[in-house]
Amino acid sequence: MSERGGGAGRAPVLLAAGGTAGHLFPAEALAAALSRRGVAVELATDARAARFAQDFPATHRHVIPSATLRGRDPWNLASTASILAWGTLRSWMLLRRMRPVAVVGFGGYPTIPPVLAAAFLNIPTLIHEQNGVMGRANRLLAPRVRAIATGFPGVVDEGSALGAKLTVTGDPVRQVVIEASAIPYPELDPIGHLHLLVFGGSQGARIMADVVPAAIERLDLPVRARLRIVQQAREEDLDRVNASYARLGASAEVKSFFADLPARIAAAHLVISRAGASTVAELAAVGRPAILVPLPHALDQDQLANAQVLHKAGGARVLPQAEFTPERLASEIAALAGDPDRLVAMAAKARAAGTPDAAERLADLVLRVAGMR
């Protein structure tokens, strides 16, 4: 399926991204950077992500069959392989028609068919890895592409064959994040309001609903009274989270989704969140201190690797989910609330770890790979 967006131009760059917002957001940032240079962009994505891509700045959007490997049993292996093979054939037919100057993949299984088809057709290819460790799809594609870009150093051994293809560009962030990065860290004193932002990724995280209100309840009243809480919660958790804060008399705004999340990050003194690649990139670009709780069951432990980058820079505390208890979180919040100088320093260190021009760096690399620069 193909969906028309804006006007057509010269041969485009095809971006392959899907599955989650964590893959689409950096692709969106690159699309904007390429468009500013007069380069047409088209998007190949999967059915699941297509609904999130309605505003993606592409002249066309193409939905390609894809599947994620859910298990190692013969049925799952055969089913996933057959769908990816069909998607690769569809991609091959699409690329024969459109002849893009380059194909750029952003990880996840929806990236595999378009990038493989491009490699078969000898079209210049590039992958971008947003996380601190390379995901399975990108590991499969890395030997077959001409260039590898990463958000963090150390993802690829620079002395290896893959290292010869490597450029560390940083993780591209959207224009709304760039705009939020211009907002200074909010003024803070030991008795003033402390703005706390809590979220768990694009779909929310139940553990935030379980732990954060209970931690707020354990704070001494003077500290609790200072808090101005903004929290994302899943739809099924909204009532109980709101009820908890109402019972405590806490100032809280709780919603299932914040369309202006970058602005909310900029308004926060402290963020509590998961550690997806886009989240870490946005925290660093805006420069806000965080308590990060990596998703514990990820096969590649990518969120832990992401969180450790910001922790080593001095911009975040990392709490494994097993240690993310109301008692421990209350202790962390109380310690940071009582030390505004530390929060200010963490904000500066987080910002120093950011790469707000990552989209421009990646655009430069794409044009070099495509032979356009």
C-alpha cells in the first residue's frame, strides 16, 4: 500500500522505520533535515506504525509487510521468515519502480525488507542504531550495508570490519525537541516548587503507576508540598493514580498521553522515566536530570545501555527495576529535592552529553553515501 503525502521531486531517499515511535522519531528528524536541503523523502513502514506516521514529512508513505520474531519454535520462525520474505519481494518491486538514491534503515524488523531489497539492487544503504547496543535487525543488516551510524560510541568495535563503516552521529531529535532545548533549566531553590515529570515511553508503564504515587506518599510533608507532578499513566491506571494523588493532596496532572512532551521535559526539574533511545536523546538534548528505570526484560538490554551513557555523563541516576521501590524512590527524590545545586549540575552534564545537531550530521552522511555530496 502506498499513501501520497506532499509533492514529488527528484529521486528520493527512502527511510525505513516502523514498529515503535522510538524508530519513527529519529527518522522524522532526518526527513526534516533532508527536506531542508531540498531532498525528497519517502517512508517505508509497517502497518502497526503507519497510524503514527500520518504527519511524517514524506512525499509518499509505503506500508510493507513485516513481522517481529516472537519465539524460537519452528512455527514462529517459519511464519516470521515467510512474512519478511514477502516484504522483501514487495520492497524489491517498489525500489525497482522508485529507484531511490539511498535507503536508510532505523532498526526493528520492519527495516529488514526495504534495506535487504536495496542491497540486492545495489542501491546505497545505511542503517542507524539509536540504542547503546545494536539490535537484532541491525545486526543482521550491518554486514550488508555501506555505512553504519550510531547514537552512542562503542556500539560497534571500531577495529572490526563493521567499524570501518561506522560514524557516530548521535540520535536525531525532532524540531520540537530542538525548540525545547533552548529553554533554560527552571530556577530552583531549596524551598521552591519542584516540577517532577513521570512517564514510561509512548505506551506508558504500569510500574510508574505502582511505584511513584506510593513513593510520594512516603516523602516528608514539606517535600511533598513542594512537588508539582506531571505523570503519564495508562488508561487503565488513570483513576487509581489520580485517586492516590487526590488523597495525598498532591498537585498532579495525570494523563495517558502528552502531545507536548518535549515542552514538559523542558519545564521539569527532574524526570523519572524508562530509558528508550529517544527518551535518553531528548533528555540529553534538552538537558534535564533524570532517574531512569530501564526496561528489565529486553533481550539486548538496550535500555540499560542507554541509561548507563547518561549516568556515566553525570546526568542521570539509574535504578534497576528490582530496586525501583517506593522506599528507594522516595529516598532518591528527597535527596535531590534537598540539593538544588546537584540538580543544576546534573542538568548541565545531561546537556553536555546531547547531540542536538545529530539530524544534520546524519543527513550529511546520507548524502555522502548517496553520492550527492
